[in-house]
Amino acid sequence: MKIAAHRVQRSKSKKSVRRAPARKTARKSVFWSRVRAIIAWPFRMIGRALRRVWSWICAIDLIGLINLTLLFAIIVLAALFIIDVVNCRRAPKIVIAQQPVVAQTVHATPAPSARRTPVKQVASLPVKRDASRKYVAQPVNVVAAKPCGVCVRQTARTADTMYGDVIIDSRGAAKMLRNGDKIRGNLYLQNMRKYTLPCGVRIEGNLFLRDVNMVQFCGEFTVTGNIYVSPKSSFGPIPRTARLGGQVIL
């Protein structure tokens, strides 16, 4: 009896030892299965939604939709045609106002022109004045200035110096500008092609390039002002020895 009781006790202890790891593994498997279910839930919902959309697309009758669209287009075109026919048959109507509008004439009175007061020419030039603005020395009589016809028609020139604005618009007029000339005014180059500026030219003013293509510079030159270039003009490289007092403005 004792031996049998020992055998029964051993079998019970072995069963309890076997059941313990099985319970642990079961708990672990349940935990991981729950985690997988939580992670896979959004994907399952997306799959279900896609299946429903696909089933709805498959259930659409494309031929019926095309027929319905064509029928709607025919109805709209027929309505537009009927409206055009009805409007064409209407007779033109003339509306006459009860009180016709009369255009009012506006009389503009010209403003009186300002009278020009002639300036009296002073024949004397004061030489010196003191602190109280009184003449100290006797005034020097000067001759009244008379316009010079040569200066009006062409640029005044003294040796290598030219006074006033110089306008060169052809190759024939370009001969007036030589190497080493000084221009006390502005220089205008316009309506030419492939013009070369002489060397050593000094321009005490601005240089204007108007519709001049491929302007080249012979060498050293001086411009105390700016160089203005029109959109249709182009010029070659400016040499390093050039002296520019302003900027190149395009």
C-alpha cells in the first residue's frame, strides 16, 4: 500500500511540474495575439472599405450612365436651339424718350496770355562792392552781346576744345571729332553702325548712345558724367585706361 501511495504522489508531482510551463506559454501566446489584433485592426478596416468601394464600382452600370449623359446633353442643346429661334423672330423695338436729352455746349474761354516784359540790357558791369553792397570802383562798360550765326549753326570750336552739345548722326559728321579733342558739353552718338570713338577724347558732360550698333573705343577716353545707352544700342568693351566719372545706365 505504501509503495502504491508513493507512486500516486510521484505521478501527481510530475503532472504539476508539466502544467506550470504550459500555463506560462499560454499566457504569452494570448498577449502576443492581442497585440497582433490591435496592430492589424486598422489594416482590416481599410481592406473592408476598399472592398466596399470596389463592389460599388462593379455595381455601377456604365452604359446607363453614358446614355443618361447623352440624353441630358440633347435636352440642353434642344433648349438652346429653341431659345435662338424664338429670339430671331422678335421684331426690333424703338424706345422713344418723353423728354429728349439735349447736349449742352460748353464754351471754354481762353485764359489771357501773359505779356512778356522785355529785359533791359545792362551796358555796365560793376567791378567791386564793399560790405554795404556799394560800388567801390568805376563800372566797366561792356558791349551788348550779339548772336553769332556760326555758333548757332555749328558747334563752337577753339583749337582742340569744342563748346556745347555735339551731335553725331552720320559718318560724315563724325569727321569733326578727332583724337585728343575736348568737349565741354554732352556728346550724342545716334543712328550709326560700327563707329569708333577717337583716342584721348575728353567729354566734360554725358555720353548718349541712341540707336548706335557696335560702338567701339579706340583707347583712352574720359567722361565726367554718365553714359546713357538706349535699348537698341550696343557698344564694345570699355578699355581699362578709360576714366568714367559716373555710371553706365541702360
